[in-house]
Amino acid sequence: MRGLGRDRRSAAGLRRSEGLKQLAGYLSTVGVNAGWLLIFDQRPGGSWEERLTVEEVDTGGRRVRVRGM
């Protein structure tokens, strides 16, 4: 079970990085310098404290606010 949790976190990190890359490309295409990336944590179990996150990331010169929920 412990390895499965690690795999899920790795997969979530991969989705986050792919989402940031995709959003940065979109922001560039439409010519804006900031945007939001919402990540919905659909894993069973886990507390809201673990799921709810807020951070600000600079990606390719664009500011992205990342919300985990």
C-alpha cells in the first residue's frame, strides 16, 4: 500500500507539471502573463488539509496560481 501512495503522488506531480506546461503555452498564445491552474484531488481518503493547497509559480515568465482541491 505504501508504494501505491508514492505512485499516486508521483502521478499527481506529473499531472501538475504537464498542466503548468500546457497552461503556459495557452497563456502565451492568448498574450496574457497570468493564469490559474486548478487541480482536483479525487483520491479516496485523505483530509481536506492534505488536499487544499495554494501556491504561486513562475513558468516561462508567466505567473500561475495553482489551487489544489
